[in-house]
Amino acid sequence: MLDFPFKKLHLLNLIIVALVFLTALLLIRDILGLSMSKKTPSFTTGGKAATEMIPAGKNIMNYASIVEKNPFGAPMEFHPMISSQGSSEKPESPSDLILVGTVTGPDNLSYAIFMDKSRPEPVRQEVFSHGGEVYNYGTLMKIERTEVEIRQGANIHTIQIRNISDIEPKNLRSAVSSGRHPGFARKVRENQYVLDQRRVQTALRNPRQIMTDARLYPNIVDGKQEGFRILEVKPGGIYESLGLRNNDILLRINGLDLSSPEAAVQTMSALKGMKTVNLDIIRNGSRMTMDYQMK
């Protein structure tokens, strides 16, 4: 009689022990899981659960109220940055572009000299070759004696030399209209001249007069440029007053080779501070030197 209840009681104890052991295991698992969750974030992939588990990113505008109220000083105004990606800079209008002069010939030996009035003072002359980019205005597509063409996208702009009058001072315009330069140079002996320094400085500030009192063409020898051939010398102009004639070839100024329009412009700029100028030329096949003293 007693044996059967004892067996039942023993079985009940085993069941209780098993339940307690199982409960302990579950409790330990929960404790370990909570501890690990504080160290490593958990992510759920896929579906709505993934969206809920990942915190939404902060928008920069969330900080606007903090900046505007500015607890550290006077209130400020908040301006979020706007991305400039995808926007392209518009090409400039050529209305401020001045054509000073041209050197015409084969495309690879054709040049144009420009000034850009929109740039900071002092406005400088720059030389551009055929096919080159003229500042931000476009591509130099055509160079002729008195005008050039610049391609700006689908548009073609024609610029003429006469536009230089837009920036000429009145005193220089009167000198241009007269066409003569009395007292600019005085011949003292064969191939030697005395120049009025003040008038020389005025002439150097008037590039249009320099470029239009004669035409300068590249002198090509064996495929290379050796100076400039001077043609169409204007009577009473600067070149005639310097003793230069049609078909003279200008080789060097003070030992500097005139091998390109860029070199010619740089040499002309350097003349502003010189007292003596030596011009090496070829006349009728003979080499000779013209000497000039500035006083």
C-alpha cells in the first residue's frame, strides 16, 4: 500500500526538479541576452521590422531652432547649404571683350590679341591662337584682318577691331584721328633716332594705334617663324616715324627674338621702362640695326 504512493511522490519530485531546471535555463538565457544587447546593436533585415529597428537619420533642419535662438549669444539666422551639383556655369557674354589686333596667316600661325574689360584693373592684353579658348567666352574659330569669330556653344560671335574705341581715352582718340605723330621721333643720323619718351608711353597705352598703323605678318623661314614682316605702313604713323618701311622684317628688340605674337606683346610691354631700344631688322635682304634713344 505504501509502496505505490511513494513511487508517485518520487515521480512528482522528478517533474518538479525538471521544471525548476528548465526555468533556470530560460532565466539565464534572458539575462545573457539582455547583457549582450547593451554591447552590440541588433538588426532585422527585410520587411517592416527592418525599418522600425533602424533609427531615422537626422535632418540638418532639426538644428535650425538651436542656431536661431543661439543660447551663447545674439540670435542668428540659419541658412542650409544647397548643393550646386548638376548646375553648370553659364558662359560669359562677349560684350566686354575687346579685339586689339590680329596676326593673320595659316591657322597654326594666326593669333588675336584681346583685352577683357570685365577683369580687374589694370586690364592686360593677352594673345590667343586659332582654336584656343578666349578667357571664358568661347573658342576662337576664325581670325581675319579686322575681325574674329568666337564660338560659344551653338552661337557664333563676331568681334571687330574697331571695338577698341570703347575704352580709348579722349586724348588718345584725338591722336588717332589726326593720323600723325609730330615730335614722336627725330632722326639724328642714319638709322639713329631720338624718341620723345612721353609720346612713346602714350603710344604704348594705345594698342589700337600700334596695330593699325601697319600690318604685321609672320615671316616664315623653313616652316618656322622668324620675326614679322611689316606691310601697309601708314604715312605719318608710328612705324614711319621710326624709320621703318614696307617689307622690312622685324627680328629682335633689344636682343629679344620676335618669334611669336606672345613674345612681341611681352617685348612691347618691356619697352615702358627702357631708355635705349635696338631694333634688328632685315631690309632688302640685308641685316641692319635701328637705334633709338628715349629722352
